[in-house]
Amino acid sequence: MQSLKTLLIDNPKIFNPFDASGQRVLVVDDNQVNLKVAEHFLEQYKLDLSFCTSGKECLEKVNQGEKYDLILL
């Protein structure tokens, strides 16, 4: 019996993530494990990923002029 991963992810006819190259995404979480999970999940979309560990750090980046297409809190 095939695993769910084999059926969905390894089969390009079923699972074909879109290419979001160049889109800047900031992921904010105070838990390092959550940041790694988000990185693993989002890397398939070829995003320009940045990470920080607090809302304060997120606001500092934005106030310093960093531009993001999406901020995940």
C-alpha cells in the first residue's frame, strides 16, 4: 500500500505546488519548532523567506523599511 506522501506529494499529477519565486514572506513565531515547520512547508513554493521570533522584532523590520508580500504571525 502506498503512503499518503507517495500518493499526493510524489505524484506531480495530483500535487503540483505553484511557483511563488520572489515573493517575500516574513514568518513570526516565538517557537523555533514552529518556524522550522513553516520553513519546511513553505520552501516548496520558492518564496523568499525571512523569520523572526517576536511581534516586536517583526515591527522593527517593517519600520526599518523591510517590505514583505505576506507576514504570517
